[in-house]
Amino acid sequence: MNLRDDEKGLRRAAQGILAFIGLLLLGAGLALLSGIANTGQPAAALVMVRPLPDAPTPTAQPHPLQDEAPGRGPPRATEPPRHEGRPQRGGHGKARLAIVIDDLGHTLEATQRFIALGYPITYSILPDVPYARQSGDLVRQMGGQYIIHLPMQPFAYPRENPGPYPLLLSQGKAETARRVREYMQVLPDAIGASNHMGSAYTYDAERMQVVQTILAEHHLFFLNSKTSATPVPAEVAHRWGYAYLQRDVFLDNSLDEREIDRAFREAVRVALRKGHAIAIGHPHPQTWHVLKRELPRLAEEGVEPVTLSDLLH
């Protein structure tokens, strides 16, 4: 074999290699063209795609007890319980009058005096005074009903003092909830709650929503003492379906018995006109004397004395 024959052999081997490479390139090209034809885009080994939702997920309405900052406050409940309640006229078409005596718990004697009247009075007990628990126990032992008189910040705070352990606007939701639950531990048989002072506090929708939600979760209603003209407690109750009552008459803004008697007559007129009325008094001797004289006369006027819970049933 000469040199020319060697060159021819090498040339044929190179041509074979080039032909093989050409076939490989042709196959790759056909695959690439197939990918473009099917997807409109060059084929890729791995593509990460974030699927888009069909529609935006609606934002859930925050629960009243959800705190401003993550990790603070009580856990969110699945759904606040609803307690529909509206005052109704009594049996046989009688009007109903509920008498509430506020500010009890400083002594036991005051509670005993009003229990001795023998009528269905609702007792409103402050949770942060020395005889709170004993007053509640006494009322329950005598078959009566009581509510928690929630100490709340007034407009003139701190000049006007709502008590040693009040609800203040400076407190966050978690602290507000904690204090309300502590009040309920002191007075565990309460059927509802009302505001003691609170002319400023009851204007705060966020705080009142926390308070009224906790009450509703424990099947307690809220009585608005109406120490101010705020619509907030009624609006919270309407929005969430919570049981709610509000005062019609204060009996003893004046300690003159003639004035207390006139206020009691006004409460009777409201009851006859509306079918029900709520009158709030305090453990003053003058108030006790008027009630002792006037309560026995209600039956003659077609008015039935009842507790607050009777108005909701």
C-alpha cells in the first residue's frame, strides 16, 4: 500500500465521522423544530410555573378579639355566637318594668336591704370592690339575678375615678379581654353586664366590640347604662347579633325623695307606652324608700316588675 492509498483511507474515515455528526445534528434540529411547532417556544428541560388563581381569595372579616399585633390576644373564635333578644310585653298584656340597682359590692348591707324588698330587682355589682364576690353569692342564694357593673373610663378620667381595676382606652385588646374575663371569674353567675361610668369608653367601637364579644361568647347580654349619648354599643350589638338592652330612666340623679318619686313615675309611663322600661338606681336610702312605697302599687297600674333577663325572653 502506498501513501496515496493511506490518504484515501483517512479521507473516507473522516467523511464517515462527519456524516455521523451530521445525522446527530439533523435529529436534534428536527426535535427542536417539533417543539417550536407544538408550543410556539423552544423546548426546555425544566420550567417552573406559578399557577394563577381563578379568582382573588376574599379577605375574611377580622374577629372582634383579634389583636393588632400577631401573637397577641386571645385566639380567634370560629364564629361569634348570636343572641337575639328584644324586650317584650309581659303576660296578659302587662307592661314590664325592670329595676336595676347599680354600684353594689362595697358592703353586703346594701345588697341585703334591697333583697329584703322582695321584688325581682336586678343587682349590678362592681367586680373590683371588697364585697363583690360575697354580694354575688348572696344574690344567688336568695334566688336573685345580678350583672357585672364593668368599670370603664369616663371623659373626666383621672379626675373621675372608675375604680381600682378599670377598663381604660390606653389598654390593648389583649389586656381588655383579660380584664373582662377576670371580672367574670369574680362574678361567675352573672347574667349580663353594664357600664359603670364609661362615658368615654363606650364611644370607642374597637374596645366595645371586644367587650361585647366576650360577653356574648359566655351568653351574657350588655345593658347600656347610657352615661353618654354614644350609639356605639347598640351598633356593635346590631352588627354581630348580640343581646342588648339600654336604660330608659335614672331614678336618683337627685337624692331628694320627691325627685326620685317623679323619676319612678316617669319609668312607669315609659313602660306603659313602650310595653317595657328599664330604670337604674343606686343603693341610697332615699331610693330604697321610694321603691318600698311604689313597687307594691305597680300591679294596680298594669305594670309587672321583672328582671332584665325577663325582658329578653
